[in-house]
Amino acid sequence: MGKHFVIIAGEEAGPKSNKMGGIWNVIHEEAQTLAALFGSGQLNTKEDKEILVVGPYYAHRGADWNRGLNRITDMDEFESLNPGEELRKSLESLENSGIKVFTGCKFVRGTKIGYLQFQTSDFGKIRCMYQGKEMNLESKIKSEAYEHLGLDSLRYENMSNGPEYTHYLCLSYAVSELVRLLLSTASENSETTGAASTHSSIPCPGVSLHCHEFGVFYAPARLKKLGIPVNTVATLHATLPGRTAGYNTIQKRRNNDSTWPSGVPENLAALETLAAYADTVTAVGESTRQEARLFYGINGIVIRNGITIESDKINWDLKESSLERIRKFLSENLYKYHGGERIEPEKIIPIFTISRLEVENKGYSDLLDSLVALEHIIKNSILEGHMQEGIRVICFLVTAEGSKTNLPSGFPVNLPKEVLVGNELRIQQMIEKRGLDFPKMVRGKRSVAALLYPQILSSSDGGLGMEVGEFMAGCCAGIFPSRYDPFLLTGLEAGQEGTPSVVSRVCGFSDAIKTIESLKEALGGVIVVDNIGLSYYETVLDYALAVSYFTRNFIEDRVKYKLLCREAFLLAKDMDWKAPTEQYYELISGARFCKQENAAGRR
């Protein structure tokens, strides 16, 4: 085979769309890092390698299975893909079968990354034959999935999340068809040129497939059932029973209780169990690995997430300018929309949390209660003369049900209730119940407030108008009090911008910190709060004390605060993507298997 294709697949494996959360960053960084490793020659690869990132294509509003997200795929950032012969023929075969594939590419250190996006929304309109019967492609896929793996799509598609299930099944089918066609095309070329192997052993696979999350797990399972020789890895970022149980998962693991909690989506869980058909199953954290074994009987290995940091230094100019923008925005809009006394920008200390809108799992009540405790800590510090008067700590809660348009001027300081939907409204009510909204702060009766930011951060978000990196850089600290979180990539993203953070012990990030030997003696830039062994009130108080520690140093000792920022930055830099990517590549490349076979062939 002319090339060895390394395919990285996921439901969000495509151009970044207008959605908060998800695993796009993980897939993106794996592809980028692998390309850089290929380009630098750090990996011993004799074959010509090509990286393909494959995922869905959402052509317009309404094409997404989740109508509330309104995702639209934007491929303008990519160059045109110029495929080689094997890939070109495979794409032509897919197009001839009615499957639309949108393509693009980019280069990283001279190595090409191809992007293939499948438009699954049309599968119900494509006519085809299956077992002598004419039907649409979507029905063929479901019939075949039942025949191969017993997936009861007739029942699954009628559940409330039926469109989601159908989309994942179709996407996985398209991914597996790409693999099948690449290998069959290579086999045809080999026979045509007379280069087929004369011995009976199976050749090393020319395609390796890494699937992220259950949305594409049907692909390796189908390939296994079809007997297609391809190395596969399935990565779990969480488990559905674990997410549903949330913070109760810890107790389930302790009790070895493998029963699923009520509310687990049966159809999606059926797809998640298909991870067992992959050659190797990995988990992003130890808790997820234990969940997979507990709920599914699947044994895997841990390969942590990471982050890519090109610079060796914190961009202090960016931090200062971003802080100034945030402070000025808050000062002006608080006075404009809430009246009271004008708060000087220099007195405002912005902190933040950012996550998916999972109220219990992300620990929003813990966070808000800790802000109430912080109010008392600051008040006492001022009375005792340890902190100057007039300090105002404002915590941004960046979380949203989806992207919003036509927002009012001054958003989110000006936040009409009609802008909020679903759990956004619930969180706002939680803020007001604790007196953490702005009326008391602008009257000088409170030093701490919480500001809900129900929007996807971007330079055109209708609010601060800042990208995520700028926003994190401008805040003085991040706080992530998750009760259930397989990894917590945002903790690393904060460190990337030199922003210290408070994280819960339950998240996988806190486990990964223990493995970083080089910074064992200096982890002050990331404070881990034990939300497993301590009581609720002790945990809430520790969150408040940790945030107080960062804010106090920011106000009174900038030299020490900058050292804390540097520690957070160095920790993130030490947890880069190189090691995880090399581990993934070793698993999916079949390199050691090929060496053994080639050695046997020479004998």
C-alpha cells in the first residue's frame, strides 16, 4: 500500500462549530501533534503517512440532529484537499453511493492533515439495495447493524433521542465505509500491479482508526464483524451511566454497584458498549477507566488528555490588556444598568468558571455557596486591615444551552430573563437566591457577585467580545468545583494562559497532576480541593479559601501572584500532547506487530 492512513474520528471531529464543550479540542490537538511529530522525524516511520480527521458536516441551521445547538460547519479555514490515488478512489466510491463528503486540508510542519466531513442528514433520501430489497441508506444501515450486532434500531429510533442515535449510527457507518474502501482500493491496486504478497500471512493494516467517544464506536465494531484488517482504538471520555449517576458514581465504584442509574439513554449506551470491539480501549482518566469496567465489563488503559503550548513564556501583555478590558466593561455596564455607586475598574477582581450546563455534575451550588463564604472572608479581611476597602470580586459563570443572537446592549451585565432558557434560568435563580446578583454590590453591601454568561465566548458573542484564551488570560483565577468530571481540560486551558485555578479532587486533571514529577514541590498555581473525603461545608470553605488566596496575592503581592501564574503555566506546559499522542500512535500503528512479521518473513 502506498500510504498508511491514520484516521481520527469523532462526532465533533471537524471544524470547530458554535458549541460549548465537547471533544473537538482533544481530536484537534491529537491530529496537530501527530502531524508535528511526523514532520520533525521524531517518530520512526518508514511508510508514507497521511492523517485524516473525519466527522459530521452540518450544512445549515436545522441540519444538526440537535436543533437547539444550531451547529453549522465552517470549512473556510482549510485549503483544498488534493487526495492521492487510494483516497481519491475511495471518495469517488462514497460519492457514487450517495454519501456526500466535504473535504479540506491544512499543513503542520510540512505534514498534511486531511479533513473529511460526512453529511449524514441525507442518508434517509439515498436509495440503495440491501439483501435484494430496495430501501434508503439509513434503513440499510440499521438493518445491517441489527444483523451484525443486534442493535434494535426499530426500537431505538422511536425513543426521545432517536435522531441522535440515528445520526451516530450513520456517521459510524460512513467512517467504516471509508476504511473499507481504502483497504479494498489498495488490494485492487496491489493485484493490478502484481505486487500482492506470495505468502499467506495477512499484511500489516494500511489504515489505523482512532475513535473518540460512543458516537463513532459502531465503526470499529462493524469493521471487526466484516473481518476488515485494521488496528482500532476506542477512547472513552466518560461513560453514559457515569454521567447519569454524576457525583453518585464515586459511591457506586466503592460499592462495586454495576447497576445503571435511571435515565441512562439505552440506545446511546448500546453504542457505547461497542467499544469492546476495538483492539484497545483507552480512557482519559482513572475514574472513567473504572466506570467502563464497572458498568460494561470493559478493561482499558489510561491515556490522559493534554494541551499544546508553543510559547515558553506567559504573555503578560495579553493578560494585562485583557484584564483591563474586562474591568472596564464591568465598571461601565454595572453603573449604566444597575446604578448605585460607580465601581472603579482597579477595584474589580474577575474570576471565572466555564463548563457545560450540567448543574449538579459541575458543582454550581458548591461554587455559589463558596462565593457566599468568600464574601465573609473578604469582609473580615477588610475589618482586620488585611485588605483594602472597595474590593469587588466578580465570578463569571460561562455556560450556555447554545449560541445566542440579537443580545441586548450591555450583555451579560444587562441580562433580561427572556434571554435565558432551560438550566440557564435555573442557575440565575440560584444566584439571586444567595444574594449574589448585582443590586447589593452596587449599593456597597456586598463584595462578591456571580455573573451568569450564557453564551459561547467569541470575539463576536455580543458581550465581552473576547476569545476564550483572552478571557481566561484576563481573569485572576479559575474555579472548577466539579462533582463529576472525567478530566477537566479547562484547568489546563487556564494554565495555558498563565491563570491559576482551583480544581476539585474528583476530576481526572487532579489525578494527572500527581504524575508530574518535575513540579512536585511547586504546585501552588493549581489548588486541589478534596470534595470526596471532606464534608460539604468543609469543601465549600476550602474553595472559598483557595480563591481568597489567589485574590489576596493578586491585590497585595504581585510578585508572588506572578509566580503562581508561572506555576500554573509550567504545569500545563508539562502536560503537553506529545506523550499521549505517541501512546495513541503506538497503539493504532501496529508498528511492533509489523516489525515482528517482517523479521519472520526474512527468516
